[in-house]
Amino acid sequence: MKNQFFLLVIFLTVALFPARAQMDSLRLNEVVVTGTRAGVHRANIPSTISVVDRREIEESGEAALLPVLAGRVPGLFLTERGVMGFGVSSGSAGGVTLRGAGGGAGVLVLIDGHPQYMGIMGHHLPDAYMSSDAERVEVIRGPASLLYGSNAMGGAINIITRSATRQGWRGSGSFSVASAYNTREYRASAGYGGEGWGALLSINHDRTDGHRADRGARFAITSGHAKATVALDPRFRLAVDANAAAYKTQHPGPTTAPLLDNAADILRGVVSATLESRLGEARGALVLFYNFGEHKVDDGHAAGAAESPFYFRSLDHNYGAQLYQTFPLFPGNAVTAGLDFKNFGGSARNDFKDGTTPDVSHIDTSLYEVAGYLVFQQTLGDKLTLNAGVRLEHHEQFGAEWVPQAGVAYRPFADGFLKLSVAKGFRAPVLRDLFYGAEWAGANPDLQPESMVNHELSVGQAFLDGQLAVEASGFLVRGKNAIVTVRSPWPPVTINSGRFKYDGLELSARWIPLRGLRLDGNYSYLNARTFTTYAPRHQVKLLASYHLSRWSVSANYRHASRLYSTPTTREHFNTVDARLTFRPVERLQLFARGENLTDASYEIMEGYPMPGLVASFGLNVSF
């Protein structure tokens, strides 16, 4: 009750600020690209899509991008274990679940539409995604395999990167320091926009000693993002971008079995080139991308035990090409046809520290996937839109996989919709599941892809001349061939465990009662018929922000209950964060941020207590 009362005080305080100016407005028909590969009103897409824009990203004050989504997207949950840094290998955090699906490789992260994951292990690398590089994020809540193939079984998170769009020079920088743990954050970016072209460069550095007393949760990262765009002529536009992140992280182990010297040295990078075309009413693109990574991990040791005799080392890649075209066949019609190719894999070994023991190789291979898809959309009159599509994916290991999807969107009133959809999602086993030779991995070359079918009904409506918007979604998920690793009895083995079921409900609302004040809230309920970790039964996320002259304040509240990290460990928590900013002059902003203001004691991952109250202070400058 203490947390709920604290939240109520915040909301009432914010709501009492005076305002006399004209109000902003909300619209449900914002344009998104993730559900169709082309810009389409969100109300006309059968999938349920959440959008987090640049304003919300900046208001969060988060350095890493995924925690921003965890506080705003219904049904999304993110595993966390400390003040900063998610880490890699055993005990790492940053796993995403959407409506109970995901965890490792079941929710696909994309950058500008192309996939991001570690080529051997198949999971995303959450420390490499920075808030400063994102213009907006579009999240498909539910299967996205029709457009994006394997790993998008439970959904897709598409990070749309920033570009230099304004004429002339623009730049910014920021610095913040926390009240504890020697935590620092630095940001700098500069961009220039010319006639038909633009270039942007950003650099970030974050570090912390961690909140554990033994300083075993230290983390430091330096990352950079560069993007250049040029209009070749009115019909073609070329965009080239690159991201790189070098970080060092320490894994302290659970409090019941702490570790020493469990450290990882990681390099991740991605380069891509996109050629977009606009030929009359037709829109399309050719995308080439290459992701790479180099990992060096010391598994550490318990106090008094011998140190690990080797480093784990890996080199991985994930590269490919995408070609798609959207065109009309007749009035009210849009057809999207696409081809995808990707190759993923790498090598991993134990590199012994004594320099004389031969290396032990675990894996050195790669696989490819090639797919074609066709999506048909037809609008009848001004109220009804029909959608249907199919994807044929050929996997080098498993052969063909058909992925159908169909839906209907009906708009009975202005600024409202009713949508019904049925969609299949699937996930092929990753290389670790199939071939990884380490004893703990439980490799099984006979694994089959897991899949699920999602049935969904969603409604949305805006009221009060667009000042209030509400949405509701209900879903039924039925899946088969779930891929799980059974660790008892030893040695472990990875198997297809059988069928799984999820049912759920999601509610969300956004209200602008007066100019400068915005209230957001969502609630999600998940009924997992089979045991699922890191998928709370109940989640509540409430946010309030207010802007008045030179001042702005924002606050958010999160509640999660019936959260399982193990079959016997159930957790619930309530947290409140807030941020206050003041702009003394036009190009300078001062801010203060408080995390876990109620100093709640909780664990998301068993044995990893989360930090208590943490305050940070900093400034932003622009030119």
C-alpha cells in the first residue's frame, strides 16, 4: 500500500499544475512500418503494435534501450539483475518475454528491419542497444514470423535509428553521475543535414562498479553509431549505417554462491546498407546487413576454489540480404512481396591459460535460411481492411516451414478500430541447441522447430476530440515442440517437450487532460497453462509526464506479481521512478532522476537482489 499511496501523491501533484494553452491530441492511426514493411496506419494492420517514440525515450533517462520498453509496452517483461549492464553467458540478464514467449531466441530484435542476434547462441545482445541511437521503437506483440521468419515467434522489437533530417549542424552532449556505485554516463552526438543528404555520429560511454559489496558486478561500455543518407534522385534513397559496442562485464554469481573473476570482454558490431525506391505508388528496398561479435569469457570460481583453467572464446556472424516491394494491383489494394536470405554461425572454443594445453573446440559451423513471402491487403470502402499472407522458409537443417497469417480490421467509428487476426510464429533451434559440444549445453541434432498459433481480438477508440485513447486485446496461444533443456538427471539434454498454452488480456490507455500533461497506463494478464519463467501473471505500468515552461517532471510505477524465476521461486515487486528537468537557458538542461524511490527490496532473478534507491544528476547541452 505504501507504493500505491506514493504513486497517487505523484499523480495528484502533477495534475494540479496550472495550464491554459491549447491541448495536444492523440491519434490511433499513427503510421508504422514494422507490421507491413511499408508505412501503414496502425489501425489497418491485424497485428497489435506498440510504439515508443523519441520523446518517451528521452523522458525515461535510461541509457540502455530495452528497459525503456519494459516500462511502457503491455505484456513485455525484461530480466534485470543490477544497476547497469546485462552481461552474457550463464547468469546474464536482458531476456525479453512477450505474452509469455521469448526468453532467449523467441522474440526477435531488429535494427531498421534487419535481425540482430548472436550467430551461435541465437539470442539478442541487450547491452548493445542504446537509447541515444533510437528515433522510435515499434513492437509487434504476437507472432511476427510472416515478415521476419525464425526467432520472431513471440514478437519483434524493431529499433528505428536516428538520422540527420534538419538542415545545417546539430549536436548534443550529456553527462550524469549517480549517488552510489561510482556510476557514470556520457553521451555526445553531432549531425549535419544538407540538400538531399545527411550524416549523424554518436558516441556513448557508461560505467559502474555495481551495487554488490564485492564490486563483482562492474560494467563498462563504449559504443558508437554512424549513419549517412543520400537521395540519389527523387526515386531512390541510400542509407548506410554502422554500430559498434565494446564492453566489459563481471558476473558476481548469486548471493548464495558468489563468484570471483567471472568476467567477459565483448565486441559487437553491425553494418548495413539500404537502397529504398519509390516508383509511382510502389515502394521497396534492398537491404544488406552484416553482424559480428567476438567474446572472451572467464567462467570464474568460488572463493577458495581453483580458478578456471581456460577462457571461453567465440567469433560469430549473422549476415544476409532482404529484398521487398509493395505495390497496388487495383484501388484500395497493396501487395508486398519479399525475399530474405541470412547466414549465421561461428566458432567457439576453450582457450587454456597455461599456453600449452591444446584448445578444445566446441563448434565451428554455420547454417543458412532463405525465404519468400507474399502479403495481400485490401481496403473495402473506408471502414474494412482485409489482410492475408504466407511465408515459405527453407532452413538448411529442417527444410520447409509454412507461415500463414490472416486478419481483418474494421473501423466502425472515427479514430476507432476492431481487429481480429490469426497468425503463426515459429523458432528453429539455434546452433547451440543443435551442435554445441560443451557438456552443459545438451546439444541435440534431432531437435525440430517449435511453433505456435496466436488468435487475437483487439479494439481501440479515441474520445474527447482525441485527448483520450484506449485499447484492449485478448489472445489465445497454442504451441507445440517447445525447446527446453532438461538438466536433471545429469548430463543435460535439450528436447522438444511438447505442447504449451497461453491466454491473456492487455489493456492500455493514454490521456492528455491538458496541454503538457500526459498520463499513460497499461495492464496485462497472462494465464500460462504450462510453467514459464520470467512471465508475470499480472503487470501494471503507469506513467505521468508534465511540461511547463522550463520545467518538466515524469514518474512511472511498475508492478509485477506471480513472477517465477525457478519452479519454486515466486516474486512480486512494486517500483517507482521519477525524473525532474529544468532548462535555465535555451540549450542547457539540468536533470535529477530517482530510481526505486520507495527503496523496495526484490529480486527478478533468484539470488540477484536489485539495487535500492539510486539518485542521479546530470546535464544535457545542445548546439
